[in-house]
Amino acid sequence: MSNEKKVAIITGASQGIGAGLVKAYRDRGYRVVAVSRSIKPTNDKDVVAVAGDIAEPATAELAVSTAISRFGRVDTLVNNAGIFIGKPFTEYTAEDFNAKIATNVAGFFHITQRAAAEMLKQGSGHIVSITTSLTDQATSKVPTALANLTKGGINSATKALAIEYATKGIRVNAVSPGIIKTPMHGPETHEFLADLHPMKKMGEVRDITDAVLYLESAPFVTGEILHVDGGQSAGH
């Protein structure tokens, strides 16, 4: 199969921001490997659905090997999969901790390592992770210690990898959203969530996909944590 078209792997791709990212990259002419536990097959010949838990190394291996076998390359990895559990710190359970570490940290590590290996062979690539601005500006209205521990770690790893790969043709960035209108937030929560942002509104999926596509088309930008958060990272 021709490998002239660029190829993106997108995790957490079944709904919300992930589904928006799949559409955004397809609109740019990319072929896409869409990864999620609940992903459904598609009739689009340039989109391959890979069903599996991103915390498992086997899922990461399957996603990257599918990109290579079907499309011949990996140009972009978007680490979008993630979970949020908001509780007072002393109320987190071992199950909460394990779930956050599995999806947010192991899920980032396994697929990023494998995608980076392919990008190193090509001498080019782009890795983008979706984190959260709550890691920069904690708020008393929502306890976020496990988000800070896991997504904050990805922000730090983004900068470390950007430097490690700066002369190897691979850029590494992150988008740090505020709270975005997706199916995970019921309409009854929108007023409260909007109030967490200085702009007093929630973001839209398009705000995040536009930010990712900006980074995709910015060849002199690496190690950037791009805040798309209605002013949240600036303060309250």
C-alpha cells in the first residue's frame, strides 16, 4: 500500500475530543489508527479501529504495528486517552490510584515508546499529549491531586522528550485544556464547570482539535504546553 499520506495514531478515539481529533486529521488528509476500548469499525478505508485498553502493552503494540502494516508509517501520535477522578485526597482508593496510573501513565508510556521507535527510524514525527490545566492551577472547588500526579507527569515528560529528540526530527508537545463540553460532563454540571474558568464558559471540542492542528503545522515548536483553558492557567 502507498505510504505517501501521513498517518496519525489517536488514543481515546471513540467519543468526545478523540472522535473530534479523528475527524480533524481525516479532514487534513491523514490516515488514522483510532484506538479505544469501545471503538467501532468504520467504513472509511483510511481509518483503522483498534479496540483495546491503552494501559496494556499489547494494545500499544497492536496500534503501532497496525499503522505500519496497513499504512507504512507513523507520523503523529496523539495521546488523548485519560480518566479523571475528583475526590478529596484521603478518599482515593487503591482502585482509583491504579486506574489513573494505568490509563494516564502506562497508557502514555507504552504507545509513546513504540511510536517514537518508528519515528526514529523515519527521522521525523510528532507526539502530542492531552493533559489538563488543573496541573498548573489547582482550585479549591475541585480536588485534583491524582490528575496533578499523572497528567502533570506527562507535561514534564513532554519537555524531556522534546529535548531528547530535538535533533532527531521528532517534536513533542502537549495541549493543556480547561474543561471541555464532552459526553463525560452531564448538562446539569455545565454551569458549575463553566464557573471554574475566568472566561465563565466551558471549551468546545473544536478548541482542542484546533490547538492540536496548530502544533501539527508548527515545525519550530517543540516542548510546548499549550493552554486552551479559558484563562484557567493564568489564575483565578
